[in-house]
Amino acid sequence: MRWKQVDLIKHTITVGHSKSRGGEGRVIPLNDEAFEVLVERRSLFSNLEPDRYVFPSERYGFNGDKSYLTVAVAVFDLAPTKSMGS
């Protein structure tokens, strides 16, 4: 899903490319929980472009010295033009 499909004012998303003709272009209302997740995701990106992914490809690694002991991790590579794999 790309940001151009998300309407935070109307609390909806629009289905993009779909396996069925009936799915594409359909507008789906967001429940409160889904809306809150998208608002939180929005706050993570300073440069938000419509064609960028809401859930982009991210790579994680340990964050700091001896972080393997505390399991402190951080995103070290974010690719907003590539979708999350799985």
C-alpha cells in the first residue's frame, strides 16, 4: 500500500492493483485502530511522497555497544521505494 491510497482526513484507504476487477479502486473505511496505526506510521517519515510505501522495506540490527545483551535494535536501512517483503 502506498501513501497515495491513504486518506487520513476521510479515514479511508483505496485499494490499488487487485487480483480481481471488483477490488481495484474500492474505498475501505478505517476503524479506529487501523487509523491510529497509519497516523503513527505517518509520523515516522519526514519526507512523505505519494508513491512511497506505507510499510517499506526495513533492515534491523543491534543498536549500540553490547546491545546484543539488551536486545536493543534499530532500523539501519530503510528503502521507502521498496515494499516490505513479508
